[in-house]
Amino acid sequence: MKIAIASGKGGTGKTTLSVNLASFLAEQQEVVLVDLDVEEPNSGLFIHADLIHEEDTFKMVPDWKEDHCTFCGECQKVCNFHAVIQLGEMIMVFPELCHACYACSELCPTDALPMIPKKMGKLKHLKNNRLHFIESRLDIGEEQAVPLIKKTQKYISEQLNGSFIEIYDSPPGTSCPVIEATKDADYVILVTEPTPFGLHDLKLAAETMKELKKSVGVVINRDGIGNDDVFQYCENEQIPVLGKIPNDRRIAEIYSQGKLIYKEVPEFRLALEKITAHITTLCEQQNHS
């Protein structure tokens, strides 16, 4: 079962929930934790595991061959991302804008734009007992997160047999990287805070998941601040509240030390137990369907 942990903005507690939930579940079964926030992955700060695989990751970009080109302009015409433009008798390629869709290369009548690999980041696979941890990180200056997210998901499907629970620590917001990180998920947990800002961004995330036809549940972080508007929204939208993480200074102190919170804060462990019970029910339903 694939579970994505997302939110409408950064700083709500996605990584906090992801690493603690994965480690908690790994006490009993095999779990795969994947940090898909490839622009700024930080799940690894809390996971102590042995490196078992590391590789550079590449995306395919067009490479202009001037001696083959007839300057027909077809490449510029078909590129929706302005990664290929024609300036007189010159074709300029901007790899940072390229989405590796192959349109310019495949539709070039003279094969003047063959695709070549370009390094975009690095992927690491670590393991600690029952916990597999996969982290991908974009190189500095790379702007496209989606190709690396796709590459990471492909690695998981090829190297891990799919019998484990997979937890995706997703990018923040509701843009393309989030869509890519959650589109294959069986269930999405949205993390929010009981504040007006939290409610605003929760609505954006919930509407996005509704468009993707994803089942969602909500975890309330920093419970005890703000008001009850988030709870009322979830009730009105029939979105289950899976757990509440208290607004507790101990949690912030433990987090700042790079430690797992559920091992030291009973209230946090209780929240994870409730979330796990819900996940177990979903798994049983999925197995029977």
C-alpha cells in the first residue's frame, strides 16, 4: 500500500509524521520511506541506516546537431515549455526548462535533436532492519523536480517488490511535484494546523486530492493552538481526522535534536497508533477488493 503524506504548504509537519510513522510501523513489518521532497529532502536527518546503494540520476535532454538541421522551426513549435527556440540559423536548447517529453526529438524530420543524458541529482537507498529509506536530491541549480520524482518511483518499483507499505514524504504545496508524488498513492494523509492559515492551505490540498480522486485523511499538528475551524471543515467535508499531535515544547526539542518523537512522547505514540489502525483497515479493505 502506498501512502503519501502531503500538505498545502511547508512547515506543517509532513517530515515529522513521515519519519515517525515509518519507524513506528517498521517495528512490526517491512516499510519503505521515500523522501520525494527532492528540492530539500530532510527525512534523512532522522533516519540512522546503512547505505546499500547510491547512484547519479539523469534526465534526457535534446542535443542540437547543426549539420543535420534545416531550420524548419518544428522543434520550437512543438515545445510547450520553451526549452527549444530558434534564433535565425541557430537552435538554442535550455536543459533546465526541458521536461524530457521527447516531442522535439521525435518530430524533428532530420534527427537534428537526439536526446542525451544530463545529470540532475543523486539517489540513495539505505536500510535499517525492516526500514528501507530512499532519498533523492536535486543538484544545485536544477529546476525540474518532477523528472527526479519519476526516477525515484521507478527505482522503487524495480528494486522493491511492492509487498511493503510505502510512505511518501511529499513536497509541500499543490504544484506539479506534489501531483507527481501523490498520483499513484492509494491513500493521502494531509497534515495541517488548527489555524486560519492551516485551514486555507488544507482546503487547497483537499481540493487538489479531490481532483486526483484520492481518498484522504487529516492529521492535526500543534493541536491546542488556534481554533476549531479545521475540525469543522473536516466534519463538513466528511474527511476523517486520523490523529492529533499536541502543541508540546518537548516535541520541538526532540525534533531539533534529530530524534524520533514517538519513543519519548506518549501522546505522539498514541496518535501514531490511531493512524496505524486506520492504515491497517485500509490495507485489509484493499486486499479484499
